[in-house]
Amino acid sequence: MTFAAPLEAKSIRFRARSFVAFTLTPEAPMVEWLQGLDHWIGNSPGYFAGRPVLLDLNTLKPQTSEIAALVAELGTRGIRIYAIELEGAALGPDLPPLLVGAKEATTEGLLPGRKGGQEASGKEGKAAEGRAPDHRVDAGGVAKRKAGASKTEESVPQVSHYDSGTLMIKTPIRSGQAIMHAHGDVIVLGSVASGSEIVAAGSIHVYGTLRGRASAGALGNTAARIFCRRNEAELLSVDGWYITAEEMEGVSRGKPVQAFLDGDGLRVETLS
């Protein structure tokens, strides 16, 4: 009679991780919403590449067949949906999984539910909520749109942290680098190259030329501002309101500027 040696029991480790994701919240009419999304993608090619994207359907409340069509439509634009939010829904295995238990992401931390009935600017696993870009123009001809922006940190230059929550970057930010700081202001002592991105919960100060994308007030801070010594930015955004390079051409390009929310939109002014 032979006896087999007992197998060594191996424990399985489960770990929880938090990821920053972009949230799309489609609204009717869908044709206009998709047109706005196409305009955003046209201004920021490759913006969704490699980003986890969640689809919040609690506003639209589509039928299951419409969800499948929408996921496929977004796929043609290079947007891969990782999860769906829709209260009370039951989705089949051919659709992304339902996301439950999300919380707001704010500068004060994760808070349950939504604040005062207002739309959240982010949730756990979300850095910003992307609705159909809302294109408006103020009396000064400064275009402004509402959208979201976020990116996980890919490559970080030399930085210093301070107790105030300020992140100081002492070296230039090169093309392809992305800085995300969810605890306060970001100060860049050098320049910001084209193809790079800064996302900050507070304000952004660039003491060189800003050629990449800068998104301040990313977690709902409407008082945040963007300052730069020379504006060659691809995109400026405060609390989701944004303006593109084309709209700044001939107005504030090549000049020292500040960008801030003025009423219900984004204003870019030159600094004397």
C-alpha cells in the first residue's frame, strides 16, 4: 500500500487597490452628446488611451439593448468601458460589470453619496466626471466647455512635498509625463512640454512655458486657478471647464496668463 504525501496548503491573498478612472455620463439627446465627445477627442487625440473608463448611466437610464449599442459605439472611438453604473440594473455577461458602492472623491477624502444633490465631480475609482462637453462663449469671445480630466502618474520628475499639500516640481516636465496631485497646488519651476499633463486638486503655477495640458480644481475646487509665464497650452481646465489651444489663438497665446472660473465658465486673462 502506498500513501501520497499531503499537499501543502497555500493561502490565497486578496488585496484591495484604488485606481483613478475617467467617468462618462451620457445625456440625451445622444447624437449631440456623441458630437461633443467627438469634439473633445479631436482636441485631445489619444486622451482615453490606456485609461480605465466607467460609464454612469443613472442619468440616461437606457434599456439593456441600448447599453450594448452605446458600449459598442464608444469602442469605435477607442474608449474601453471597464464598468457600468446603473441602479437596479441586471446586465448580461456580454456587458461590462456593474459597479456598486462608489463614493465621492474630494479634497477632504472619500464621502458617501452625493453632496447636497449636486453632481459629484468624482467618485472612488473616479477622478472626474465627464459629461457631454458644453460649448459656450462669453462676451469676450473666450470659449469654455465642461469636461473631465484625469491621468494616473506615469513618470514623475524631481518633486518635493510640503505640509501645506503643495507639490513642487523642480525639473521640467517632459513630453509624455503626467502629474496627478489630489492634495493641493502644483508648482512647476521649469517648463511643461507638449504632450504632458498636470492634474491638481488645487491651483497650478508654471514658472516657465506651459505647452501641455493643465487641469486645476480637478476634485471640485471652483476657486482653483492656473498661472503660467508663457501660455502655449494644448488645453486649460478648471473644475472641468476647459478651453483648447485653437480657442486661445490670437487672444492669450504666448503671453503670461491666469485661468479661472468666472460665473458659469472659464476665463483666461493676460497678466501684466
